[in-house]
Amino acid sequence: MTRSVARVHLWSAAFVVIAGCMIGAGCSDLPSGPADTSEMLVRGVTLADWSTTGYDSPSSVASIQRFAGMGVNLVTILVTVYQTDVNASEIRIDPRRTPSDISVANAALRVKAQNPPMRVGLKFHIDVDDGSWRGNIAPSDPAQWFDQYEEYIVGWARQAEGLGVEHFVVATELAGTLEHESRWRDVIQEVRKVYSGAVIYAASWDEAPKVPFWDALDFVGVNFYAPVSNRTQTNRIDILAAWQPWLSRLRLLHKQAGRKILLTEVGYRSIDGAGMHPYDFDRDAAVDYEEQADLYWGALEAVGKSIWVEGVYLWNWLADSEGFDASKDYTPEGKLAEAELVGSWGG
């Protein structure tokens, strides 16, 4: 059966289920099995921390061990630096909030030491002190900003090479700097001089079509937080249906860029209506573990059989969650969503 015919049969079955629900036959036939991710080459989780030594915490060590049993094959470690406001031209390491080189290296080596061993990625963010979104960063002195960023990221690229890191996300969601295309190409070129793995840029889902330098990278990185629901109570068929127009856009982007798509962030909070605004990290709503699990299922089912999608980094798994109420957070740890990942990824 060809892929297109299989999709027709899938949606024919879906409409039968929906029709049955509408006439009162019940929705017991909604998809409940694991998402099919047989074509997915990257089954990734982003290990996230915003402290100096959080990647050395007991919970971080235990999480890395846990990943190996979940079917994860790539762990992406987050590193964040800071600037005071969106127009600042100075980038700085925060001694309280930026992970130390040693802590990151320790985590990378633990990932590779697991049985089975997993691959390692490094993903770099710039956060703004006043809470502004990094996508609005537009430095008043672009030359100074890029000089500092290049020095910083090339230094990390050297370390990544020494650690055997396979994926290097050179920057994340910096839409306000895209007009400086030549400087970004310079940064990428300098990284490649010292690093031999895959070099990636992680664009926001609405920024990705505007990135002018995809040809200089190995994958089209997309942080996918597009809405896949329009109500607080939804089901798996609705979620999968809502993914279809986004899949068409992602496939067009793949064709235009000539690179496979890598979803460098996909995540949903465990709250009611999480699929309506996946990017909203502080909206208050009731805890809903089932909806989060359904949304993770929908994401993996939607992209898992697309040969033009390299895979996903799920956002996120907290390295050090001690003292933090994760009941409404993106992390799937200890929730129904974790069971979805294990079922889909063969853990």
C-alpha cells in the first residue's frame, strides 16, 4: 500500500469514528495504540536546566538512566546565556543560571555511557532578563553582538567536537537577527571549521519560512508550537486532523529548503486546552494529564511516518525538578505522556 493510499484509508476510518460519535454511537473506537514512529530517526528529549550545576543533580543522573529505557536515542542538553533587553549588544554568561562547561560535559558523557548508548545534542538559547521573547532580539550594535556570539558559540563547538556531540543547535528563535544573513553564514562557517557533526538552527514555527540560510545547515530546525486544537475538550482524531495543514506547510518548507525537517521543540503542558496555545507557558488551567498524553500521541503519529522528517526533540524534561511543581509543566516525567513515549519509541 502506498503512503497516499494509506492516508486515505486512515482518514476514511477517522470520519467513520467521528460520524459514530456524532450520532451517539460513542467514541470507544478512538485511536488508543502507540503512535507509529517507525520512520523516525531521531527520538529526542531536551534535558533542560537553568542553573550552574543542575545537570549533576541526582535527579538529572537518574533521568538520563531513565531515557535509555524509554527508547530515547538522542538527548539534547540545553545551555542558556543572557542579555539585559532585546536591544542589548552584550551577551553574558550568568554565573547562577548558565550551566557550567563541566556540568554539561558530565551530562553528555553520562548519556553516551548508557546501555544502549544514546547520542548527544547541545542546544543554545539566549534569554532576556526582562522576560521579553528572544525572537524580538534586535541588538543596537549588530557587529558587537555577532562578534560576541560567534566567539561564544565557536568555543562551545570545539568542546562539542571533543565530547562527540552529534547535533549542535547553533541558535534558537532569533528572528529579529535574520536580516544579518551574512553574519549568520559566517557564524555557521566558523562552527564547521572546528565541529564535524550536524549543525542546526532552531526557528520558531512562524519564523521558519523566513530563514534565509537553510542551505548552510544540515536540517531545517522548527520549534513547533502551532495550535492543534480549538477547544479545551478534544480527542485524538481532532488532534490528528488539526496536524494535517501544518504537515503540508512543513513538507513545503522541506522541499523549498532541500533539507529534512527536525522538530527541535515539540511540547505540551499537562493542562486543559494545552493544544490551543502550546507556546503559552504560564496560562493557568486545570491539570489534565490525559490531554497532554493525547497531544504527544498526535504529534508522534502525525510526523512519525514522514520520511522527510528526521525526528523530534520533545520539550522538555527537567534535569533538576526537586522543589518544583511540575504538575502543569511541559515535562512528561511521571505522567501519562511518558507512557505514550515508551509505547511509541519501544522502551
